[in-house]
Amino acid sequence: MSIRSGVIFAGIFLVGIVFGFFSEDFFVQKKIENSKQVRQIGQYTYINPLLECEVAEGSIDARKENFRNELEKYVAKIKKERNLSEVAVYFRDLNNGPTFGVDIAGEFFPASLLKVPVMMAYYHLAEQDPSILQKEILFESKEDFGIVPTIVPKEELILGNTYTVEELIRRMIVYSDNQAIGLLTKMLPLTVMEDLFSMLGVGEDVLTDPEGKLTVKEYAGFFRILFNSSYLSREYSEKALALLAMTDYRDALPAGVSDKITVAHKFGEAGTENVERQLHDCGIVYFPDHPYLVCIMTRGKDSETLKKSIVDISKFLYDKIDKQY
């Protein structure tokens, strides 16, 4: 690029610095850089940095503000204006700050959300026998799950191909591939899943009953124990959350936060076009030094309206946190 005058260049440069310094992106980026410096001292990116006390001691404070009443009013407003049947929200500050929600006792079909505990169960088995992840499974025929999803995998399994368990887990999480979970659950002992659900106090009926339901608070427990490595080892908890951070569906929960912020999450959808739809998205938003867990479950007649509602609630929560830090 040609420059006619050093003075003009200097002036443009200074103006650029001023505008860049006061831009929202600048502040978000600095928060992220500072947070990464803390995490990079240790060996993990996604699990609780407090597990490495020598790294995090004194560096992270608990959030004090509780905006439960504001959240309740905002959710009620969205529910009424968009004619939604039900909206449930669970929020948990992962720095031992406040935990609250809206309609946390409301029950929903988990659908694809169950892919997370399936992954966790396999990693639990792999801790005892790592070779299980390299076992190969032949994809012989497509399974009919009785639902036509509106969110389809960008990459699908190819009939006649053989896949390792590890690759199927990746596709199940990153692309939410239903055929992948179908193959994986055929090999997975039900007792492993039952033990995991029992540990969290979550009803096991969703494992065997198509009509089984769970709440936002119950489901959020799976992300909580991944973050705190209280079920899997640190290595496998990190591995699981890293996969969840690669989920290619970015239109709901992640769409409500800055695109510079990492979100490890899983969505799920249920229902048919002729009856009420359900759309959920739950995960961890890695706001610099102040990560939080959020689970949003919705029910209504239109999938696009449900998606927009999740985006708006996610943004409401993100803006609340961003104003504090």
C-alpha cells in the first residue's frame, strides 16, 4: 500500500489505535488472551482450571450478582410474544457463583442430548481398556428413528464402510449423526449408562422409554461433571469437552455470544412437523476467567421460532455476564 506522507500515516495509525482500543472486539479479545495465559500454564483448556490449584489459586473470583428475576421476566416475555408452549432455562456460574433458572422442573424429551452421556460412557470404558475406541463397526443398514430432523449432519456415514468407535463418537458429537449413535448404543452395556445416570440422580427411564423425559437441571449435570472431571479422568473430560466445542451447529446457544468465545455444547430436537416441536441447546460458555453453564429447552409449533428464542436468551445471559467483567 503506498503512503504519500509519514504524517498522514501516523495520524491514520493513531486513529486506528483509538477506535480499536475502544471497540467491543478489542476488550473481548484482551479478556480471551488473559484467560488463555492462565490456562496455558496448565495442560488443559476446557476443564475446571481450579483442578490445578497452583495455576488458578487467587486468579478467579466468584460472580456475586444474581439476575434471576430479570431472567424470569425476559423468558416470560419471549414465551408470551412468540406463543411458545414452554421454556426452561438453567444457569450455573462455574466459579462457585449463583445458580438459578426458570421452570427447572419442566420435563422435555432429551433426543440428541443423550449423545453426550453415550460419549461419556464410552470414555469411561476406555479408561480401563483404551483399545475399545479402536474397535471397528460395519455400517450395514440405516436405522429409522421415527423423526425427521430439521438439523441434518453435514457429513453422513456411508453404507458398507467400517468405522472405529472413536470416529463414530466424533461424528455423533460434531455432526450429531443419529446413525452413529445407533451403532454405538448396540455395543454399549446398558449398565454403564445406568450407573452414570444414577450417579447424577437422573431418572433412567429415558434410556429405555421413548416417552422418557428430563429437566434442564438434570441434563446440565452431565456438563458439570465433565467440567469438574468428577466422572471421567481429566484427560478424557478434556477430550469430551474439546469435541463438544467442535460441534458444527452454531445457530442456537453459540449464536447468542461473541463469536470469539468458545462454547462447548450439544443441541437436541424432537417432535414432528404435525405436532409441537422441541429444540434444546445446553453447554458451557467459556467467558474469559468466568465460564458459565447454561441449558435452554423449548417447546412450540415452529422450529425457527424456538431457535431464535434460544439465541435471544443466550444473548441475554451473555450480556449480563459481559457487563460485569
